[in-house]
Amino acid sequence: MNLNIDWSFFTWDLFTNFVLKGLYFSLFLTVVATAGGIALGTVLALMRLSGKKWLDLPATIYVNGMRSIPLVMVILWFFLLVPLIIGRPIGAEVSAIITFVAFEAAYFSEIMRAGIQSIPRGQVFAGQAMGMTYGQNMKLVVLPQAFRNMLPVLLTQTIILFQDTSLVYAIGAYDMLKGFEIAGKNYGRPIEAYMAAAVVYFIICYALSWSVKRLHKKIAIIR
Amino acid sequence: MSWDWQVFCQDTITQEVGASCFGQGGDITYLDWMLSAWGWTVSVSLLSLIVALVVGSVIGTLRTLPDSPWIVRLGNAWVEFFRNIPLLVHIFLWYHVIPSIFPAMKSLPGFVLVVFALGFFTSARIAEQLRSGILALPRGQRYAGMAMGFTTFQYYRYVLLPMAFRIIIPPLTSETMNIFKNSSVAFAVSVAELTMFAMQAQEETSRGIEVYLAVTGLYVISALAINRIMAFVEKRSRVPGMIAAGGGGH
């Protein structure tokens, strides 16, 4: 056992200079990817449940394709392809945002699909009997209940998404982990920096999953 | 856009296309490199899976023991530790931090450290699945074991675990596929697996699309293979009448 660990370098200045910028990006990426992923994922889920083959098939291929490829490869693919398609280079951060929205949409769509399917058929029939159109039925009857049933799972996926943002390391985007790493390198204390990164990730994710558990209990009682 | 699949027949050093797409006399083509990278991906994944299954089974079982709150708490702490820190950070902890705390581990290759990181990371998920598998069994099974005079070890070994493991085969399948996908994170500590190959070959040859397509294809093939193998295991191990038939490998 040779513990040569010195925390004295780890000051508030270091935190604001290196880590905070990365933390903001990680959180921003999480929020944007969650919002975009749920929106796009709902569309994908509706396509898969539409019963029309020309809508179902592309959505199924997209979702299963995304889910069978490692996220790191998806990040690399978008970093390579997006500049080719739009014809000019984009930054790692922008590329990461596009990637995460597209990638998480596949996962959110599976959650949404399960949520929509969990709504009893009678609800849909009741809506139809009231003379609602498909859009009204979805917007007013099915989706509000589906969202509520799925809220804990959606939030858990968001926590996983927050952890996954660390993988933008592959294209060198400046996220929280990168912030810790650069701070560690600048001060010659990489070991402490990685440990601090682990602690900060743990505190954030543990607090979030604890709140999700509380919320789950609350919702379960009301229902 | 034009395809150039010749890139895989290029020599990795001279960048010349050889007569055969497999290097001869010690030369290495990109195809050789990619196949060996696939080998690394498969070895990292399978070894991690073994670590994860062993550790996950132990922790998952401990978390369901009756009348031992501290062991249960320890198991819960293990699971929370691994579930709330990203895999990449775990890999950095194993690769950078642990060898500097235990100098004896400095001689270990990065490959071994990644296997431990990925294995322990996944063990927490398997522990969680096994716990819910055991809790899903009717309580009477445990009591029946006790009434037969089995010790705690015996009724876990002969009554609870055989059923629990069958129940969790579907989530275990997706976890095995996750291990293959997660092994890509090993690129960060320079293990020569597929993602590392993809990044380096893309840089050296500038034929990114061909390289990425081939690598992505290998990942998909690996995932399909696992899915089929696990579906076979599920079919073979099914107890008639106990577990609802159907529901594929997912």
C-alpha cells in the first residue's frame, strides 16, 4: 500500500476554472438529448404502433439498428458523417448534441412504446367512441397516461444518459470528465482528479436516482 | 461518393495494396488488424462476462439473505457504487488509480484491468437482476426448503438459485449484449479492440466510412450471435410448466 494522495491542489478555483465548464456542457447535453430524444422517440413509437408497414418498418430498423451499435461507434459515425453531409466541419460539442438526440431517441421510443401499450385498449376505444380523431385521442387520452406511467423509467434513462455523456471523450468534447482530466494534468495530479470525478458523478447520480425512487413511490400511491 | 474497399488489403505500414488481403511474412494488412481487434473485443467481453457472472451471482444472492441486514447493506452499496458512476470513469479508476495505490498491479496489462472494470461494472447489474429474480419466486419455495431441513446454503443452491437463474435469462441476454457494446469503451485506455481499430484506421487511411461500416457490421454480428446462443440456452434450460414459453432472446 503506497498511498501518496494530496488533495491540497483541489480548490474551488480549480473547480470553477476547469470542471464547471464541463459540468455545464454535460448537463446541457443531458437536458437537450432528453427533450429531443423523448420528442423524436415518441414519434418513432407512434410509427411503430401505427399498424402501417411503411411507417413501422423504417422506425423498427432505426431503433433496432441504434440499439445494437455501441454508443461510442455512433458518436464516431456522426462525427464523421455530419460534416460530410452538411459540407462544413462542425465542433465536437455540436456533433455530440446531434448524436445524443438521435441515439437516445431509439431508447426513449422503446420506453414510450411500452408506456403506450400499457394503456388498456378500452381507453382508446372510449376515445374513439367520443368521436375523437387519432391525434386528439393520442394527445388527450393515451399520451398523458403513458407519460405518467413511464415517468420513473424515463427519468432513470435520463440518469443513464447523463453518465453516457462521459463518452464524448471519444471525439474530445469538453465535458465534466474532460474538465477533471485537464485539471489533473495541469496540476500533475491525475489520480486525485479521476477520484474526484468519480465522487462528483456518484453524488449527482445518486441524488437523482434517490429522487426518482421517491417520485415513483408518490406516483404509485396516487394511482 | 466512391467506395474503396481495397483499404482493407492495404499494408498497415507501407499503405500499399498487396496481392493477398491477408498480410504475408509478418506484414499486417488492415483486414488482419481488424480481425485481431475483433478477437480483443470478444476476449474482453467474454472474460468480463465471467467476472460479472461470478461476482454478480454472489452479490445478488447476498442481497436476498434473510436476517443479515449488514450483508444486504454491503451488497446494496456495491450495486449503488457501480450504478452511479459512468463506465468510462470506472475504467480510468482501474487503469490509472488502482495501480498507483497497489504498485504490484502496475505490471498488469491494460487488458486485464479493463476486464476487471467492465466485469465489476456489469456485476452490479447482474446482482440487481438476480435479486429481483430471487424475490420473484413465491415465498413458499424458501419455506419449503427450510422445512426440508436444508441449510441456508443448501436451499439457495438446490431450490432458489436454479429457478432464479432461469427467470433472469432474458435480462441476462441483454446484459451480455451490453457487455459487447460496453467493451468499446476500452478504447480510452488503448486496448486494441474494434473501436480503437476504427479510430486509428480512420485516421491513417481516411477511409472512415468503409472502416466504420465494417466495424459496425462486426458489432452487429456479435450481438446477433449472442442473442441466438442465449435463446438456445433459454430453450434448453426451460422447466416445463414453470416459466411461460415464448418471448425471444430480448
